[in-house]
Amino acid sequence: MHRATPAILVLALALAGCASVADVPLIGVPANAPARPTTPGTYLPVHDIPPPRQEQMLSLDEQTRIEKELSEARAKGKETAASDAAAIAASAPPPPAKAKQPAARKKAEGAEKAAK
């Protein structure tokens, strides 16, 4: 009987996880909670096709003008990024020299002792 108790407890907890917390008698629903609907909500109309668009498509001239504006903006962005990177590189101090690692010193000292 004592071996079955943990299994029953685990089973009870697993089944309790499927229940809604609001339905538990000790916890209940808050006083200001709205009442549950009597009928479940309907599904979204995922298969309904929207009506055709009323807007006109872009003409070839408009499309060409927009592509030109975008390419000009992209080129300007690249120039700005390059000049910003150059300014940052010019103003940044050089990186400090790397110090020897402690492990490297120990190896060097060990090699010197072995050589003597």
C-alpha cells in the first residue's frame, strides 16, 4: 500500500493539472470576475475571402521612382556608416598591449628550471 501512495499522488496531481483553477472550491472565482458565457464563442472565419482591394496598383513610373528613392537612401546610409566608422576608428585609442598570462609565466619558469 505504501508503494502505491506516491503513484496515486502523482496521478492525482496530473489529473488535477487538467482542471481549471477557477473551478477549485477553495480558490474559486474572484468577486469582480464577469460571468462565464452560456455558449462558447464562435471560430474565426479563416476561410472567408476578403473583398477585392479598391486601391489602384502602382504604375511603372511610380514603381521606378520609389525604387530610385530607396537605392539613393541605401547609398546614403552606407556612406554615413562608413564615415561614422572612420571617425570612430580615428578617435579610439589603440588597444593596450597584452600582458603575459600567469600560466605562460609558470611554463616559462618550469622550462628554465628544467634547462638548468
